[in-house]
Amino acid sequence: MTRRLEVLGAADVGGVSARLRAALNGVGPAILPLEEPPVVRARHASGVAGAPGAPALAAAEHPVPAEVAKNVALVIETSGSSGVPKRVALSANALLASAAATETALGGSGQWLLALPAHYIAGVQVLVRSIAAGTSPVLMPPGHFSARTFAGLVDSIEAPLKFSSIVPAQLARLVDAAESDEGVRDSLRRLDALLIGGQAVPAALFTRATDIGLNVMRTYGSSETAGGCVYDGHPIGRAEARVTGGEIELSGPMLAEGYLDDPELTERKFATDAGHRWYRTADSGDVRTVDGVVTVTVTGRMDNVIISGGIKVALDRVERAVQALPGFQSSIVVPQPSAQWGQTSVVVTAEAFGDGALERLRSAVTEAVGRAAAPSRIVRIGRIPTLSSGKPDRLSVARTLAAEPSGEPQQLPAG
């Protein structure tokens, strides 16, 4: 049994919400929200070439199937950190199980402020939770993220429980504004929970947020788990976690069906063990149970590792050490080839840095991670590019740096 797959422009949040409701109820087609309609002719999911007003994928080499399995309600397209498009197929049961787990974890359904795009799983989940709760989300206007606009919209929420979901870059703007503006700070404190996901939250930023009284909560999950399923290190709802061969695996009713038209990837990433389906996250970490409480600790991506001088270096650990230093909280660390060591780590920042910065970074990273992890240089760019999910586009940055190698701290134009 199959159902039609409809491609939507995510900018029309009302349209996405209405069609999502129909998909969840089983009376409408499955939906694939995309960032924006392409300017080129492409086949619409209904099979009609160049259907007027029908958004579709700009990449002709990745055509959208006209139909999907009957139980699929939503398809999320994500490139992740590799840049290779993946289409994650999620059932209504998975989406609603995730929403129910969040409601339980937060102490009620409440009302949500949507500050993320509707083609991103965390944005869609705000819509799913609102549909399940019978409430209407408050919508951030499109364009530049304004902390003061966000704070003003928090004040407009009328429900007793108030929630929002954002990424670390947005949190940084909120904290900057709240630290200097008492009005913004008071408004943000009215949120009963401010979920932070999409990537690891720098420890220094999280501390600044809690110091000013924000009810921030770190979430861990992905499109393959219908969004966050681990809150502040603890699995929510019926989610389970384990470690196999150093890799974190997640299980529960919120798991995706797999990837559209990619059975090999589905088989590789989803495994069944004793009747339980598990999603292989490719994240390294630890899962411990003490007095019945499960705690998940993520240490980094298993594929974000370099070999420097014959020693394995986890770049996520390097990045955490760098972000702990003043002036580098929003920096990223990317790999670069080295004639001497094979590979080295490079710090990339959009902020100015002074003399001696590289030496301070090298000292801090050596102490925290090891000598082989010490960055070889610092590069300043006009802005750090991001993926549609809000995560830094590390692959793009690494490619830009590789095209303009240098052994000294330098400045590159904005990408």
C-alpha cells in the first residue's frame, strides 16, 4: 500500500501545518517540506512536470518519488555534515510518539513559539506538538533572527506553559541580548522550557544562559529519531539508548522507517536485535544506568576524527576545548591536510583575535586533548556558513581553507 507524496515550500508554515495535520490523520498525502521552491523546472511529487507553484528539488539527480509507503506521513530531507542528501521517512506514529514524550518530559502540552524552519525536524515537531495539543504556535517572522522580536513574542503567548525550540546560534543571540537588556531577560525567563538542539551547546554558552535564569534544556536526537529523544542526558518517553562498539544507538517508537529509495543505507543505519529496532547514530559516547536513571553522554562524531602524526584526534573534543576560551565560543574546528603530520586541526572564527591567540589555543587544547590535537592555525572568515538546519557547514569551510592553504593565522572573505 502506498500514498502520494506532496512537496511543499516550508516558508508557508500555515500550509505545511494544515497538510501535516491531514497526513497525521491519514486523510491526506505524505509531505516533504523543502526550504524554498527552486527556480528550475523539476518534476513535482505528483509526477506533473513543472506544475505551477509546485516546489521541488533543485537537484535533478535526486528526483522525488511520486509515492511512499502508506504509513509514511512526513519526509525530511537532510544533508547532515557529509553534504549527501538523505530523505528520512517518518510515520505518524513515530511523530506523535515523540510529541507525547516531549509533553510528558515538559510537564504538559503548553503553547509553542516556532523559531525554526518548517523543513527542519525540530521545526516540524513544534507543529506536530501543537497539532497534538490543539494549540496554535506563535510564529517568528521570516528573515534575520532578532532576540528582541523573539522576546516580544514570548510575551504574547497566553498558555500557562510556554515553550520554544532553537539552535545554539540563536541561543547565543538571546543570551547576548538578555545580558544587556533586563526587559529581554525577563521575557525569556517566562519560557518554561527552551529546548536547544541541532548540535552540541558550548558549555560556556549554556552556563551563561542558566546564570541569567533561562530554563534551557539540551536535546539530543536527529531526523531519524523524529527529533530530540534525549533531554539533558536522559532518554524521554519510551526511548532507549545503548552503546555498541563505542557507538551510541537509540531505540523506541519514535524511530524513522528508514531512507527513501536507499535500502542499503537503511540497512546500515537501522538494525534489529531481539525484536528491537536500533538506530546507529555514528556518535561516540557512553550510556550508564545508576539507580534506574539512564544517562547518555555524547563525546563526538565517530566520523569527525583525523589522524595527526599517527594519533587519532576527535575534532569534537578539540572544538569543545577551543570554545571554552573567551572570544572563541562560536568558533568551529575543521580538518586540513598537512605535509608534516598528515592532518591537523584548524580553528575557524568570525570574531577578531589578537596576537598570541594561537599559542593560547594550542596550550589549552594540548592540556585538554593532547599535543597531536593542537590546532595548526586560526582562520577568520566574514561569517561561518550554515546548513539549513542551522548547524555550521564544516565541509564547506574545510574545502575553502584547503583551496587557500597557509601556515599562518589569516583572514578569508565571507563565504
